[in-house]
Amino acid sequence: MIHNIAFNHHYHPGYLSNDGYEIIEISNNNFDFVFEKETILKLRALPYKTEIYFKIPFDGRIVELPIVTGQIINILDPLFSIETSDSIENFTLEAFEFNKKKLHDTTVEMEIDEFTDDKTVRFTKVAGMKTEYFKLDQNEHSHGYLYLGVTFQNFNGFVYARIISINSDFCLEANDSIIFLFEDQVKINYQFQHYGKGEDNLHTNIHEITSDELMIFENKKLLKVKLINHRRGIHKIYHLQYRYPHSQYKSEIEGQYLLKLMASMFVKFHIDNKLALPKGKETTG
């Protein structure tokens, strides 16, 4: 089904001025796949210069986008037309293929401290975002703010997984645990040996990772992650199913692909640069 979207209160609740709006940014193009609550337009109200963001009302694909930046529009003016996801066969798979380019906008680099000559291999971008971490949400209402981050690093030959917790209840203390549950009941279980770093809601800690464990991340489907605070006797479960506007990945399929891609790129970087990876047995359930 094709929906013609006009600039009105139905798609943008709240006060709308009758003085017109200037289109100052268009985030998408014709035939782009877009997702509910994703911002597609940025507009500036005239004459007061207040900026507003126009969000996509549902999943779908843009089929017509007749507007241009700098254009002045008014209430009821047409903005774009969308073919809704329920009328597109295999929408999730087609959207995944469309978004692969963004997922591959991921970089791993070596940084050398010019004072100490310390060498760190780390991710500098993940799915087009300047971050080191692959992110998992704890529930569908966190909107990407209460996430668990996972990445891989190498500091002077010590290869490890770095974990970040955006949650004041899980400070990644010594003896806290993180368990990765993969398909076929394969598990990787880390118990932190030292107190992590951070304050307030942001905490990080690390744990050595083996070549076999990197291979699991590269080849197995990650189902969920359990973070355990042993001192308080509480835990939290994180998933790949939840998505939010402008997230790294728009579906679980994309999330699985991105995590495997990161593990593969990390290993390949070591092979290409003749850097050693640690040995070790995989941990299974």
C-alpha cells in the first residue's frame, strides 16, 4: 500500500505555524528503506527559526520524494510517498541488503602513542557511527540509552573483549560476570578479575579473549547476553531484537551480521598485519 505523507498534525503532533517551514535537511533518497520513528526531514519554522524533526510513521520504502532542501512548505503540502512494509515481500531481508553498505562502514585501526610507543588495535567506527562498541538493548523501552556495549581490542599484544555498561546497577565490579549465549547452546562466560572503570551510569571492564572465542563471535548466532552483579544478586538480559531510531542495526538479522563482521575484521586485521592472536579452548555449555 502506498501512503502519501503531507505536512500536517496527524504525522507531526503539536503546534504547527501557518508562516511556513524551510526544509534544511533531507536524510533519505528515493527507494531508501526507512523505519518507524526514524527522522527523515529537518525543518526550520519561519520566521522564528525553531527547528523541528519529521519522523517516519511506519516501516517502508520511499517511492517518491519531490521536495528539496531550501524549499518552503506549508501545512498540507505533500512531502513524500511510502510503500508500507506489509506490502513488500521479504521486507526485512530487502532492508538488510539495502543497509549492508552502512553496516560495512566499520573500521578497525592501530593507534600508536607517540610518547610511549604503546600500540592499540581498536574499532574507530561501527556501522557509520564513531564508536568502538556493538550495542545491545535491555528492553524495547530503553530507546538505545540503557545499552550494553561489546568490542574487541589489542593493547601491546594483550587481546581482550571490552564491555561497557550504561546502567548504574551493573558497575562491572570484580567477580561480576557476563555470559554470551549463542546458538547450539554455545556459551562464553567471563568473570571480571579486576574492578572496572567509570562513574555514574557508565562503566567499563575487560577480559582476555581467545582465538577460539573470536571464532565463535565470527561464526555463531548470538541469542542473548546475561550480565550478573554477584554482590547484589541481580542480573540483566540484553538482546539484539530491539531497535530504535538511528540505531546501529534495524533488525536482528542486521545485528547478527554486524557482530560477525566486527569479529571477522578484527581477526583479519591481525592476520594482515602479522599480529599474534592468543590461543585457547572455546567455552561451551
